[in-house]
Amino acid sequence: MEATAPQFQAPAGTIIGWRAEGGVLRATGIRYARAGRFRPPVAEPVAQAPILATALAPACPQAADPLLDEVLRNLFAGIRYDEDCLRLSITLPADVRPDEQLPVLVWVHGGSYVTGAGDLPIYDPTMLVREQRVVFVAVTYRIGLLGFLGSAAGTPPNLGLLDLREALRWVQRNIAAFGGDPAGVTLLGHSSGGDAIAHLMIAEGSAGLFRRAILHSSPLGLAPRRQAMSRAMVAAAGTFPADAPVGEVLAREARVVQAAQGFGLKSGMPFGTQYGAYPLPSEAAAGPAWAAVAPQVDVLIGATSQETKFFALASPRFRWIPGVPLLGPLLSRLLVGLSSRLIYQQPAVEFARRHARAGGRAYAFTIDYQPLGSDFGGAHTIDLPLLLGTPASWAATPLLGQERWADVAAAGRAVRQLWADFARSGELPARTALPGVLRLHRVS
């Protein structure tokens, strides 16, 4: 351990972090809870010995996703897998003062509830933390069959959501030791991570754990009317011996996904939160629940301009469409436009309008950014490098085409400023236009 390793005296115990490049301090892989397989999380007790927080958080075990490997490349470089994955990692400015109370951004990763981890290299928050003087917390939680499928008679549903709630409780207790303001916590989520945040807003026991929410590309159009699909998935999952190897669980997951086919668009993201199961209300009560919490949570929500182009180009199920003689390109544009509106864009607008009507502060945005020479254009995930990552983590991705990292970082600078301003106060200009990058407006 380096002699000058930073130490943080927190209620959780003495936490020993590390000095990272780029003018930031990090404390990584901190356990916030423990959980037996298919059991709710239990908060981690106060540590009697110093907590060495110098290794990245492990990812929840998950099946390989060839689609992600093809588009994002080396996504899990340096990350190991472990069921003991209920960890969080904190990044803060190296020159934070003892008297500072910086805004806190809690990152909830996406991945359709079946892939991802909080500490993936493309989520490196150094640029955002250094520029905007925020404290960044990345959470890793259970996903897939381990975290997001269950029934009243078997595995509890929504375990991954309970993990996230437990992480937020840890943040409330401990983040002041890292220069963060526990009263100024903003949740920041992408894709299924944004969907999870939307549902944390109405989850029992979540009140007061965060003040603001930023939801990127949340597939809210896939959330309703999932009960029949979930029942088919539970039946396909069956039961497991208590000591079944995790590989057996992952192998069963493919069968579960297959059982979800035939349920329309929502089968594209078969795992997810389940209404009417703790800690969520019934689906009929969800709308009123969101309206009830609106005055307590500021919301910034939006999507990219061509969300589903990511899947249209990357998935073998859809890749053939542009090649259809004469009509292929037109058909592809129509399908991308329609599916993007149904799954991401229109539900985001409706969410913001309901929030504003109920007395909450809401802003809606569209990411227009399209990298030079990229076939993906304004596809799903193109917003991520505007906020997070490094030249190395994004260098090999076809998503960015021929765009230089310096130009990506420059395009995102004003976005990072806006997002940090929202985290600081919940207030943004009534209308903002960053040509070729972003459109944003307050919803009334």
C-alpha cells in the first residue's frame, strides 16, 4: 500500500482508498451489503478492521453478450465476476476540502437487467469528477436470474432493486466522509439503470434517499403489462438446489429468455422490475405513486435521437433489413424511428409531463450527437462518452466511428456542466440548445 494512500473515517469504518490519475481519489469495491443467493440483501455491519478499497468491484455473474462485445469491445477489461458483488466505488476530487459538501451522483449501470457492472472502464468518472467537483458513486447489483425474476411462492422478485436501495442507505450514512452532501444525492442511470431509478422513486423504503434523478434512455415503454411474460419465465426457470454452481443458473437463464419470446416488444428486455411485488406497488397504483412523489424528486429525463439503431445494426435479428432491395434503407429508418418513439422517447416525455403536472420539477432532453464516420449515428449508448469514460476505454468501439476522443470530450463538456448544475440545484435554463449535441427544455 502506498504511504500516502487516502484514508476516510466513515461510520462504516476506516476506508483506505487510492490516488488515481487525473486528479481524483478513489475508494473502490466497498461492500455495502451481503446476500445469499435469491435472498434479500443485509446491510454490511461496521468494520472493525480497516477496509482496503483498492480493487474494482466485481461484476454480478452473467452470460456473455456477443452483441455488446461487437459494438463496445473489451467491455469487461480488468473486471472479475463474483456473486459477492454488492459493492460500490467512490471517486472524488483529490483536493476536496474537509468542509466541502459536494453534490453526489450515484451511477446505476444499464444492460437490459442482464449485463453490466458499476466499474466498467467506459464508466470511468474521472473527467466528470475533475471538471465539475462532484462525488461519484458507482453501484454494482444483482442482475438477470440472480436479481430480477421471482414470484410470491418462490424467489423474491426485485432483489436487484433491493440491492440498489441498500446501496443508497449506505451512501446516506457514509458519503459525508468523502466530501459528499447526503442531502444532495442525484441518481444517474442509463437504459435499464434509468428504468430501475424510475421504479426506486416509488419503491417502499426509498423516500429521502435521493433528491434528484437523471434518466438516460430508459425503456419505460417496456415496463407495463409484463405479468404474463414473467409467469412464463418463472415456469421456465424452475427451481435450483441451494448449492447449484452459478454456471447452472446462467445456463438456465437462456431457457428463461426463450420463454419470453412471443410477448411482443417487451421480450427484447425480458428481465426487469415486477409490479405488485415488494417493494413496488401494483401496476395500477404506479402512476398515482409517481405523482405523489413528484414534489420531492427533481427529474431530468430523455433519450437519444435514434435509440434502436444500436440494435438494428448490431443484432443479427435486424441487421438484414437495410439490405432489402430498394426499400431497405427506408424501412430501416421507419422501424428505428417508430421503435425509438414507442420504447424510449414518448414514454420519457409522458413521464416528465406527469411529473410536472403533479407539482414536480421536470426537464426533458434529446441527445442529437452523431460521431463522425459512425454507422450508429445517434444510437443507444452514444450519450455515455459525453459524460463518462477515457480515451482508452472508448478507443476500439465502432460506436464512435472516426471521431477523435478530444472532440468527443469537447462535445460533452457543456453536457457535463448542465448535468452537474442539475445535481447541485435541480434548476436548469428553461430551454437549452447545443447544436449537434443536445436539446433540453423544462416541462410544464
